[in-house]
Amino acid sequence: MPQLDTSTWFTTIASMIMTLFIMLQLKLSKHLYPSNPELKSMISLKQPTPWEKKWTKIYSPLSLPQQ
């Protein structure tokens, strides 16, 4: 049976890894990142929720009169 020739494997794998690295760098270099990111305001405008528009009262079982 003939032997499997593995003498070119290192060159093939090394060139493949280098090509993938270069392609990744080219892809990442096309992204535009903001030069000076600013912090967003932590205070946001409060949106009223439907249940805050009308008065509701929640009764807990402990506050109900005992029967």
C-alpha cells in the first residue's frame, strides 16, 4: 500500500491560517467605529404605563379582615 505524503501539509495549513487571518482583518477594517463614544443619559423619559394611569389598589391577604 502506498504511504500518505504529508510533506506539504504544514505549508497548506500555514497558508490557510494566514489567509483566514488576513480575510478577518480586512473584514474588521471595513467597520466604522465611533471615534468618541459618549455616555447616554442615565435618566430616561418616564413613559406612563396603562396601569399607572388609573388608580388601583392591591389587597394583600394579611391586610384583609379576618373572618
